[in-house]
Amino acid sequence: MTPDSTRRRAFIQITLLSISFAVLVLISLASVFLMQKAREDSAWVSHTLEVENQISLAQLQMRRAESLERGFLLTGQPEFIEDFQSSAAEVSPMLRRLQELVADNPVQRPLIDKAIPLAETRLAKFKELIALAQVDRAEEARQVVRNESGREAMNQFASYMTAMRAEENRLFVMRTAAADRSQSLASIVTTTGSGLVLVLAAFSIFLVRRSARARDDAESLLRENNLNLESTVSERTADLREANEEIQRFAYIVSHDLRSPLVNIMGFTSELEELRGDIFRRIATLSREVAEKQMPENADSDGEPELEAADQQLSEDFTEALGFIKSSIGKMDRLISAILNLTREGRRQFQPVPIDTRELIENIVSTVAHQAAEANAEIRIEPLPEIVSDRLALEQIFSNLVDNALKYLKDGVPGDIRIRGRQKLGFAIFEIADNGRGIDPKDHQRIFDLFRRAGTQDKPGQGIGLAHVRALVRRLGGTMSVSSALGEGSTFTITLPMKWTTATNRESRS
């Protein structure tokens, strides 16, 4: 399976799963909404039933109060009075409760507002007639009942209650239908959602199983490739190790063999210096003898013979040429020594030991304290992590970087060199920052090449230090980089493993 098809399949799977998840979310939200709507509709149905029940109770108590009042007027038995008072006391609270229940209904509010005062008026009249009967005026009370229009008031109250009951019946039918509809929709959505969940679950299982099969195939192929790769890497590693050792032997032999003719050249140069004195002394003597023959009056002159102007210029040119030869020989000797040192360092076995990097760098800084004072520079050491690595290699790394920071400070500007470090994901990151002359970005890689230097060449050096530092950092399993610009200082960043082992050394050497 090609990478493009794998990415396309993964994209399709993610898209389908995302759509499925969105559908499930929508179904869940719809189910929750419809269930809530069904509960609300059911609550309204219950509310309607409660209103109807309250209407019936209020009307029943009103009729009971009227019947008890008539019974007392006719029989004069006192037990009717107690029952009347109980019923009359419940009518008003029931009507007030009914008023609260229909407060949000514009149809019911006018009806209950008329029914309450009418009921209270009738109850007051009942009490008045009972009071007449209690003072032996029962016949007068009965005459009032026969003559008054109480029946019409009770019929009016009953008509209000009937109208309210009709309105509630209408609301009951409407709300029951709405509740049934909401419950049906909720059931449909829930059932549909459950079916979709099952379908999506089956589809997800299919995708997972297909991905698992593809992953197993890929792992099998990867294991096979790894076996081939390990074999290839082992062969290449052995070849590289042998080539590396051959290069080191070659560098050592070449450096050693170059030193032999260089010593001969140095010897012959010294002999040429001695011959130069004899040659130009003889030239001066011959020139003097010729002059004495031509001018006998100068024959008695004593002293060292002097060269003529042309011969004197020739002598100076000869001396200058010898100086160039000696300077080049000295440079060649230093380069050969540097190559030999690099060769020896490449063959040295690193030894991992626990290192207090702050103490190590403080010792390095103490050795260059006089140089820093002369350069008017301050070296600040911030908290540094402790690591396990090769002490000598770290000393060479930080010594070179601190020495370079001091060497390339800006003239007339107080030097500020900061050394800081931190830990990240099992690695120690060190930064050596300065406010020196800086490095042109186009030379950032050039400065790490062997025998290559950047910028103005007004400081001594062979172009080996940073190349050697980077080689040491790589052998320690780390990386090195620089961030700099002309006139803005430089920051060298070194990343090293917190715990370096000899296995890392073998890998880096290969």
C-alpha cells in the first residue's frame, strides 16, 4: 500500500468517524430536546387535570355549603352549622388556589375573577340567614330564601365553573395531543439513534479490524525491512568504521611523513641564511676591491665593506624571501601538529563520568580570568545541569568556545559572556552567548569546516578549533549550532545527552 493511499484511507476513516460522531451528537441533542418537550407537555396535561379537579372541588364545596344552609333553616339542627362552617371555610382558599393556577390563561382569568366575589357574596348571605335562624327568626330567614334570587347567583357561579371546565377540557385535548406527539417523536428519534449507533458501531468495528489488518501487514513488512536494514546497517557500519580508521591512519602517516621534508626545508633555510651573509659579504668585498683599483686614494680605508644600492636591495629581497619561507614553514608545522592532535583525539576512547558542569566551567573561566580582565569582559555562569559524559572532551569543547568568545569581542565595548543551560527530554542544552563582533549568516557553516575561517583575520588561529569542537560534540552523541549576525554577538548552542554511554561512543564513531 502506497503512502498516498494510506493517507487517503486514513482521511476517509477520520471523516466518516467525524460525521458519525456529529450525527450521534445531533441525535442525542434531539432526543434530549424531545424528551424535555414531552415532559413539559405532560406537565401541562397534569396542570390541566389539577385545574379541573380544583374547579370541581370548589363547585362541590359551594353546593355543599348551600345545602347545609338550607338544611339548618328547615330543621334547625345545630350539626348543620358545624358542617356549613367547614365547607364555607374551604371555598375561598380553593378559589384563590384556582386563581393562581389559571393566572397565565387570559380566557380563565376573567371567569375566576367574577366567580370569587360572587361566591364570597353568597357565603356571606348564607351566614346571615343562619344567624337569623339562630335567634328564633327561622321563618323570616326561610321567607328571605323564598323571596331572594339566590338560585340565579348559584346558577351564575355554576356557569362560570362550567365555562372554566370547558376551557380546561379544550386545553386538555390539545395538550394531550402535544404530549403524545412529543413522546412519539422522542421514541422515533431514540429508536433511530439506537439503530444508527448499532450501524456506526458495526462500521467502526469494520474500520478498526481493517486498520488492524493493515497495521499487522505494515508491521510484518517493517520487521522484514528492519531485518534487511539491520544487516545493511551492520555492513555499512563496519565499512564506515574501517574507512574511518583508515582515514585516521592515513592522516597520521601523511602528517608524519610531511614533517620529515619540512624539517629538511627548515634546515636548508637556516643554511641559506648563513650562506646569504657570506655571499653578500663577498659581493661587498669584491665591489670594494674593484673600487680601490679604480680609485687608489681609497686604498687605505678600513672597516666592513658596504654593498652598493642594487646589491643592498637584492640583500633585503633575499632576507624578505627567507622570512616568507620561514613563516610558511611555521604555519605548515602548526597545521601538521594540529592534524596529528586531531588524529590522536579521534583514536582516544571516551570515558563517561558524572560531571558537575558548573564546576568544570568555573575552572575553565578561572584559567582565562587574566585574559578576560585585559579584554574588560565579564563571564557570567548561570545554573547548569549535571550530566554523565567525557570530562576531557567537555573541557576542550567549552575551553574553545570561551576562548573564541574572548578573542572576538568588539573593540571598545565591555565584553558580556553568558553561559547557561537547561534540561529537555533527556538532553542537556548549553548556550554560550557573547556580545562580540558576530558572524555573517552566510559563514555560519563555513566556521565549522577544517582550516576555514570567517570574517577579518586579525586574530591568531588555524581554523581548527570549531571543527574540533563539533567533532567532539558529535562523538558525544550531540549537536551544535550557532545563531549570530554581524555586530550583534553570537550564541553557540550545544545539545548533549544527559547520560552518555560507551554504546553511544561506538555509534558516533561508526
